[in-house]
Amino acid sequence: MFQLMVVRHAETQFNKDGILQGQLDEPLNETGRKQAEALAQSIAKEQFTHIFSSDLKRAKDTCQIALTRNVLQQDGNLKPSIMLDPMLRERSYGCMEGRLRYEFIDAAQQAGIESNMFTPAEAESYIALQKRAEDFFINLCKMMQTVVHGTGSNFPYGINVLVVTHGAFLRSFYKMLKEKFACVFYNDIGVRMSNAGRTTFEICFPPNKSSETLQSLTNGQDETWLKHVNVNCTDFDIPISRSR
């Protein structure tokens, strides 16, 4: 078993102004840094054994700030490094990146397509994004299962994974967990995740399942082995930014 905490990056100026970022590399604004600092206080006692972040600046900086008060980050012998992974990047919106969100919605409506499914020129498709989210999760589970069977005894408090990523990626990630892994959410995730909002899962590997057969779990027919602990928790009273 391992615990997984997923976090959306803190606010950028593009978030505040309603501009689509996609894979544009925008930094956090002042509010975003405060959000990340509030998150740092809340997760200070979490004993993370593995840390992953999108390599885009807003996610990477959120991750770094959020770990400034973490107990293990103060211990050089136990301090886990941040693994930057392009698979955790935001969806690419192609020619719509840097434009106002309502322009994207208008373009989708003109095309007669739901905005989440709309693929502008040169953008990553929604299906490709879902596949990327699923591939990341499968690879993560295989890695953690290897850790459990190998060096798991090196982590007396259990395996605890932190992932910092982006809004559209998280929506695809949660949809994938519900549809392919039969994960039940007892709280409404909502259409949008809060900046610096966090969701925690407990993931238990079914008995007699090796990492080589983990892919077979995606049909949702095996025993329930993944559950959420909390959804979209935040540590501040700041409205959710509407841009990606």
C-alpha cells in the first residue's frame, strides 16, 4: 500500500487574468506564492518518500515552496529529491495558448464540440491527455510496487508519494481513476481544482498481483483497491482560478 497526494500548482497571473497557459512556462504570482506557503504549513509533517512534479515552472516552484517546512526536507539523510517529469505537464492548447479562456470556449462552441473535448490547431487531444495521465499512474504504481517488494522496509512510516501537476491533467487523472479503476469519490470533485488544492488517495495492491499484471486492473473488474481520503483540500480563502 502507498499514499498518494496530488496537488494542483498555485496561482499565476495568467490564472488570475483568465488566460490559457497550457505549456507556456508562467511563474507563480504573489498570491500563488502565498498559497504554496500555506500548503507548506499544512504538509509540514507529511513524511514523503517520493516526490514528482511537472517540469513547468509554476508546478516546480509550488513543489519547492510547499516542501520548505517539511520534516524530511530538514534532514539531509532522509531528504527525497524532486523528480521532474514532463508527463505531468499541463495539456497543450496549441494555438490557443496565451489567449483568453472565453476565446477557447467560443471556438469550441463554433465547432459544435464540448470545450473539454475541443482540440485547437497544434494542441494535444483530450484522448492523448487521458492516455498520458493513465500511463503516469500505471508507471507510478509499478514503481511503488517494486519499492514495496524491495526496499519497503527502509520506510518505517510507509510509502508516501507527492505529485504536483496541473488542472486539466488532474481532471483527466480523476476521470481515469473513476472509469478505469472504479475509484469512488464521496465528495464532488467539481469541474475545477483549486490552485494549490490537494487530494489524497490510499492505493492498495490486490493480493497475487505482480507489477507485470497491474495493467489488467484497468478493466475495473478486480476488487476495489483504490480509495480517496480527501478531495481538493485548501488552506486559504481564495477563489478558484478559472484558467488552466
